[in-house]
Amino acid sequence: TNCVTIIQFVFYRRNSMPFRAYVKAVDAAIKSNQWTKAAEVLESIEDSKADEVVPYYLELAKHYARNREYARAESAFLKARAPKEAIEMYTTAGMWEQAHALASESMDPNDLTEMYLRQAEQLDKMGKLKDAERLYLTVKRTDRAMSMYKNHRQYRDIIRLVRAHNPDILEQTYFRLAQELELEGNLRQAEQYYMEAGEWKSAINMYRTRDQWEEAFRVAGDCKDQPELRKQVAFLWAKHLGSDSAVRLLNRLGLLETAIEYATEHCIFDFAFELVRGCAPEKIADVHNKYAMFLEDEGKFAEAEEEFIKSGKAREAVLMYVHNQDWAAAARVASEHDPESVNDVLLGQARIAFREKDFSLAEALLLRAQRPDMAVRAYREAGLWEDALRVAQAYLPSRVQELQEDYEEEKMRSALGLKGTQSADSVSKGSPFRHSTIRSQQDFDPSANPLLNHARQLEAHGEHLKAVEQYLKLTPELLGESESAHPLDTCEHVWVHAVNLATKFLAPDNAVKVTELVASRLTRLQRYSTAGDLLVSIDKIQEAVDVFIAGEEWAKARKIAKDLEPRLEPYVENQYKESLKVSGHAEELAGVDVISAIEMYAEQGRWEKCLATAERLYAETKSERDQQLLHKYLAAYAAALIKDARTYDALLLYKSHGTPPYTQNFNIYKRIFQEITSQRDLFNADGYTTWATLRDVLFDLNQRVVLPDSPVKVQPTVIAIFDRMLTVAHLYAIRSALLSARQSELVTKVTVSLLRDCDIIPADKAFYEAGMQCRKQGWDNMAFIFLNRFLDLVEVIEDPEGNCDSLDSSDLQDTDIPLEVPIPEEPYATKAEHEAVREWILAMSMDQKLEQILPKDERGAYVAALKAPGTGLKALPCVVTGFPVLRNGIAFSDPKRAANQDDWKRLQNAATIARNASCIDVCDFIRKWCGSVLG
């Protein structure tokens, strides 16, 4: 009472009251909880900043804060000179913007940061991590926020912060977190983060080091950008197992031949021989051949010889020794294992003998090889006409007259000063060791150019070195268009004439240098044929072959390689193939390397041609390897079609080519299923063709994966998934057929049954279609529950951090509808459809008659559930509707299939009486799938 009296007295006499009276009045008001009066008295004090009133403002501020009158509390705190308390009030209330605005105005930045960090730590201890994060981010201490989440093992939040504030280190963060998770043993999460970081190999090695090879192989198979990883992991897995287990594994994976190739490419021949033991003889021979080439490169010729012989390629051993000029060994191997190569040895020796000018030995070798014609040509090119005539008279009498005439012509030309030239006939025949020729200038006019005139005079006076030098000074630029209609041709002829002079009159080393120089010049001028001929003339066989290849003189390149350096034949063929690849001539490539041609067709996107060629190859060989090749490119084409949103075309590919149970194809099959089941506009009678095609393809796959002689052993879990996919495709197909037959109730049952598989089909689509169909059928209770679930799923889809954990699943308890489902990336329904559902749900929520409960059957279980929750007994699904078969069921020869009698009769009537084409096709399929009806 005294307090009230004091307050009233002060108010009435406030204009004349001393300062202390005001203070007393405020104190009295606060003690009596008259906060409004206290505030009014404080406002009326002129000296509101006096030290005596500060405690009262503080009390008033705390009162306002307790009553959530935050604006008044802030004002009072500031008048109480307590901005920190005001800031703490805002942060405690979660009013971060107001707290930060006030703190920025009233506090030193360092003090502000220190206070926020202290408060964030307290929030962290209280488990309010989001609030703590906000404080950390306010003072730009993202690192502290990340450390907090790391301590709480909330790695997703770390990733979220890095993505938002420091995206440059996102991959590095993923990698570091993956390493920590791996050390903790959380391998699945570590795998996901390794993949996000692009560290596929780290994920694979994580599983490898723990002997979890299945997981390592799965991860490698998921890496589409590095398909070789899958092969490497399969190889390492097999090597880890060793021997027969390795072979069984690789056969199951369909990668035995790939592993053998990998082993030989990496020179792991011991393991390659282990793998190849049970293969075809030609494959074993191929490994021996590659091992032999490896040994040859290592200089282990005796061991290489043994391996060449084991591979059935004794000729390669002969050529190896010929290349190394080990004539005795070459002759021995040829005589013992490849008599046809004996002549190659003799010809190789003869070539060396001629090069070293040991003509008598060369002649003897050529005669032993029964090639006197080559001896004649060699003598003739060397200018030894008498020896050429002698050999011809003894072994080629029909050539004597021709040679004699050429000899006389040559003598005449020499007398006229045309030294270094050859008769046209001589040029056309060429060297005994080559089938290409060097053209020599015979008709250029030396007076047409002073340089040429000078060179000709030097040649006439026997100054051959200077003449050659002078001839080589000639260039197309010096000739010009005025002096020669064809300057390149003139230069070519003059330079070749210089080569002939050098060969005839200069020292051998100088002649070789001149020839190399001219060949180089001609190559730059793209006169490849002549350049190659010149290089052959000085035994630069490899260089000559390269020049012929550059000029696409393939016939010459092949001939030179065959006659002079057989070891270059594979090189020429490989270069030919590469040339065809570069130029894109797939049709020509198919004639020499059909597999490379198939690959080229694929690279060019000519998929029909690619598959047709692969099919022809498989039709010719019927080998498992070529079948795998066909389906490799079939899968690649299917993947390209899916990428181009042509999934149905990809489905048709497998409809026409079949679905082999190769594990590398499984993801394609699943992707086709996912894409088709996600499509709109198939809930109608016209969708039957699409669904029936998907059903037939999956039926073919299911038939193959369970075959006892299947080339690949498929895991039971995978078989179960494919069986579920087939069932789903069948239900979609029969639904379209029943729509065309206007069987509305059966359509509704099928649509509701599909909810059992909403973990492998888009969940929002399944609930939307089931709800809308139930609504159409008048089953409002079910429609309400299903469409309510649909709305919940759409919310989760639209929430970037949404997951099924936040969904209320109480209405679906004791059903076999999956509660944990993959969240689709995009909602199935349009905005208009979504809004219409939402309005209907709101309207129905006001209906007192609606029971939010699913109907039950005689078991006391949800009518569409196969498994009764009380007994645990599981009924078979009806092949017509998917509903459980409880009594009066139709049995089939396959004991896993059954049908409800009434539903079966209605389908049969649609097929037999109404003659509905889609229903007839469904009945035919059921007979294939389930067998005949019993009883």
C-alpha cells in the first residue's frame, strides 16, 4: 500500500518532485510488479542516464525479455548500458538478424566475435547445432562450424557448408571425409564420398585391401568413364584367387579372355598360362606367341624360339634369327619346323652378301633358293653384265637375248656420255630385292637453265662429285614457272640423276648420304613413290616402308616388307588399319579387321551398320567371344538411345536380339525398366504395346538367368530383382489390357497391387495412380490414404534434404507396402494435378464419415497384402490383379503362380467372348509364364 501511495504521490507532483523521489517511485513500482508504472516513471525522469536509474532499466529489460516483448527489452537494455544482455536475449530467442544488427552497432568487432563464439559453443553443448552454425557463419568462422559437425559426425552438414562457402575444396573434402570413414569402418559411406570426389580407385582399393572383392568389382563396374577399371579389378580378383578358382570367377563374369589379354599386355605370363589352360588351342597358341615376342625383346632368343614353336609360328622364330643375322639358327629352325621358310633364310643371306659386294656367295645362295632371276637382276644393277649373262645362259636361257640387247644399249649410251642412266626396260625391272623402281631423268634440257648446263658440263668432264653437288642445288623455286611447266617433276628427275651419278662414281658412304638427302627432299614434296624407291636402294627398308605408308602406297609397302623385311608385314598392316580408322573408311577396314571396323562404326554413331557387321561375324563364327562383342555394342547403342530419351527404341533392340545374362548388361536392363516405368501417358489402353514389350524382354532375361548352362552364374538376389521387375511389367501390361476391356475394378486392383513394388518404381507415381484410380472406383478411404502419401512424397522430393524418415507412415503399418523407398529426382505429377489432389484431400478431411483406415479381409489383414501380420502366412499373388489368392484359386503347373477364380474368369471372358486382342495376348503370356491351368 505504501508503494502505491508513493507512486501516486510522485505522479501527481512529478513536475516539482526531486530526483530521489522519482528513484523511490521506480523502486516501489518494480517491487510491486507494476512494470508499466515503473516504465512511465523512468520515462519521466529528465536525467535518464543517471547511474542511479541504470539498475532499474536493467530490471525492466529483464521483465520485458521474460514476457517476449523484445523491442521494449532491447530499448531498456541499451538504457541500462547492457547491449550484451540484449544481444544474448535475441540469440537465445533465435532472432539472429536482430542480434547481429544490434551487436554490429554497439560492440567492438573482436568482442562481438568472441561473444558469438562463446555462445555457439554453448549451443553446441546443448545440441542446438543449427543455431550454433548460424552464429559461426555470422562471424565468418565456417571452419569452426565444420569442426563442430565433424565432432558430431554429421558429415552431410560439412559437405553442405563446403559446397556453399568453399566449393573449390569440395572434392578434397569428400576425399578426406571418405578416408576418415574408411578408418572408422563405415565403408558404404566412405565409398559414396570417394565417388563424389572422383576417387574411384580409392574406393576400389578400400574394398580390395579388406578382401571384399565383390564390392570392389561392383564399384569398378559403376565407373562408366573408366571401363578399364572393371577389367583390372576382375583381373586382380582372379589373381588373388589363383588357378581354377580364378578361371571359374572370370567365366562367371564373362571376362576370361579379357583377363588373359590383360595378363599378356602386362607381361604377367605365368598367370596368363594358368588362365588359358582350359581355353581353345588357338588361344593357348596366342599366349605362347606373345610370350615369345616378349622373350625376343628381352634378347632371350633360345627361349623365344621354343615359345614360337609352341605357338605354331616357327616362321616367326626363323625371321627373328634372320633379323639378327644368326643364319645357322635360322636355317636349323626352318629345316626342322618350317621348310617353306628355308628360302627366306637364303634370300636374307643373299641380300646381305650383295650389300657387302660378296657376289659369288650371294649368287650361290640365290641359286640354292632357286631364284636365278634375282641373281641376274642383282648383277645387272651392279653393272656386272657379263655375270648377269653367264647366270642367264646357265639357268634362264629365255632371257639371254633380252639381256644382250640391254647390254648393247647400255654400252652405246655410255659412249654417248649418258653415264649413270638405265634403259627403260632396266628401270622397269628394278632391283632383285624390290618391286618398285627409281626413275632417272633422260629428257631434261640442260641448256634451259644455267645451273643445269654447268652441272652437265662437270659431269661430261668426269667431275662427278661437283656435278652431283651442282644438280642438288636445283630447287623448284630456282626453276620457276617460266623455265619449266612442271618444276617439281624436273627437280625429281634431276635429283634422281644425281643419285645415280653418286651411286656409280662416288664413295659408297657419300652415295648413301646423297640418296638419303634426295629421298628426304622428295618426301617433303610428297613424291613418296620415288623417295621410297631410293631408300630401298640403300637398304633403308624401315624408312622406305614409312615413306610408302605416308604416301598411301600400300601395295609397294606390302611388297617391300614381304620380300625384304617380313617382320615389317604386321607393322604395315597395322598402319593400313590405322589409316583406314583415321580416314573413317569403315567399309574397307571391315575387309582386313572386322573388329576394328565394328568399333569404328560405333565411334561414328553408325549403330545399325555396327550391329549388322557384328551379327554377321557372330553368324560366321558362333563363338562366345563374338557373341559378347555383339552384345557389347548392343549395350553401347542402347545406352546412347537412353541418353537421347529413346528408351523404347533401346527396349526394341533387346526384343529383337535377346537379353543374354551378362553382368555388364544388368545395369542397362535396370535402366530401361526404370525409364519405362517413370514415363507418363502409359496409363491407358494404347500403352499395352510398350508394357508387353518390356514384359517379354524381362521374361526372356528371367528364362536365361536360371538356365543351368548359363555362361554367367547370377546371384540369387539379382535373380529375385529381375523376377520382381517381370511381375511389375506384367501387371502394367495386364492393366492396359483390362482398360481396353473396360474392367474398371480389376484395373483398380492391379494399380493398388503395384504399391508393393514402389521401391523399384517411382513411389510418387505409384501412390498417385493408385489413389486416383481408387477415387474413380469410389474406394474413398484407400484413395485418401494413398493420395495423402503422394502429397507427403512430393514434399520430400521438393526438399533438397528430404528423406523418408520424416514421413508419417502410420496408415501403412501392417501392410507389405515398402515404407523406405528411393526418392525420385523430379515429381511425377504436374503442378495442376498436385494442386487438384491437395484440394480434394482438404475437402475430404472435413468429411466426418471418412475413415482413415485401409480395408481388411477375412484374415484381418489389409486386403491387398500378401502376408498376414498376425500369422506370418504368405498368400500367392493373383496373376490377374496381384491381390492375394485366399480361396477358390486357380492353380497352374508352376506352383509359384495362382489366380483368383472370379478375376481369372473375367479375363478369360474378355479374351474368348469379347475377343479383346490385348487380353488374348495376356492369356498367351500367362500360359508361357505360369504353365497350364490345373484341374
